[in-house]
Amino acid sequence: MDTARNVDDLIAEAAAAPVDGWGFDWLAGRATEERPPWGYADLVADRMARVDAALDVDTGGGEVLAEVPRPPRLLTATEGWPPNVEVARRTLRRVGATVVAVAPDAPLPFRDDSFDLVVSRHPVRTDWAETARVLRPGGTFLSQQIGPGTMREVSEAILGPLPPPSQRHPEHAVAAARAAGLTVVDLRHATLRAVFHDVGAVVWFLRKVIWTAPGFTVDRYRPQLLALHHRITTEGPFVAHAQRFLIEATNP
């Protein structure tokens, strides 16, 4: 086998593959990641069935929201990455959701006390004050978030050794929620095994989840990718660990 040509093909294929939306189907057969034990999509579906108005913040391509079997009467989603907005609008037609494009870090474009339920899967940043503002009294915020040092092994394979993580700690989220006047009623954490079977899977993941290695490009980090390919072909699949936490808070 021409190993050099093979790695070039793997990298080129992954570099050309689309990364719109927030689905990970392209990795099927090439990478796997354990799911959190709490079943976020099921929790969202359960709560959506019991409310009148709900909001999904940072919906991505609308993949999770589209699977809600009994959507509320009023269902709205926001998305800040322009390529995902149209994807989400197409995906969420089936549940009658309105998708609103928002600028990063902008206030939520909704009136006070608009929603019984606000959900968010892997938000870029949770604006706790805005979340509390749009929640009706007695309303709930439910979110699955990225934990500290997630996929650190992938980051260090590309960027080299990194300092201990200082952001995305669950206790920071709890403090911010309480500061916004919310009551935290549930907090769970999970470390999840992720396995990459070829370097192309890593390339595609880095293009998709851009905060894993900020500034990543194939050309810039080609030596690191070749080293990772050699590691996979000689030692077996590359294993990393994702960090996730679930937080649920209510508006008294």
C-alpha cells in the first residue's frame, strides 16, 4: 500500500466534505462517541410535550429539535452561524418551528416572559441573564453543555501541550445561573469515550468543532496530521474523551 498517497486521500476527502448543520453522520464507520447517560433528546421531548411555548437556543441545523414528537403550540429556535440558519429552517419545517438568525453575543430578540421552556444543546455561550429574562415565572431552562477540557487529546495532538482548562466548568454555570436569579434543580456530568479510526475523521471533526483547535487548517497542521496518521496505523484507533454536563434550572 502507498501509505503517503493513502493519507493524502484521507485528508483531502475530509477537507472537502461539507460541515453544515450539526449532524455527525459523515463520521459513521470512521469515529464513534459515547452518548451521555441522561438522554438529552428524550428529556427535551418530554418537557416540550408539557408546555405552550418553547425556545431552542443555538439550534445548529435543528437536528435535536426536529425529532420532538409533540412540539408545543409556539416553537422557536435561534442560530448564530449563517450557514446553519437555512439548514435549520428546512429541517424544522416538520415541527412548525420558526428559526431566527441572531448575531453572536446579541440579546435574545424576544419579549420578557415569552417562553415556558428554553433548551440548548452545546451552546457557544449561555447568556444567563437573557435566559432568565425570556423565561416565564415557573419556566425551565434545560441544557446539555460542553465540559472543561473536552476532547483534550485531539487538541493536544494538533496544538501540543495545553494548560489546564479554565472555562466551561459546571460549577461556573451553576454560579452564573444563580446570579441571574434561577434555581438549579439538576446537574450531572459525564466523561465519554470517543474513538477515531482514521486521520480523515479527525480532520473533519476539527473543521466541524472549530474550538477544538482554533485556527486549524490542513495546510497549517499537516505535519501533526501525518504524525497522527502514523500513530493510528501503528498503534490502532486514536482515543479521546468528551466532557459533557447537563444543567436544569427554573425561574422562580
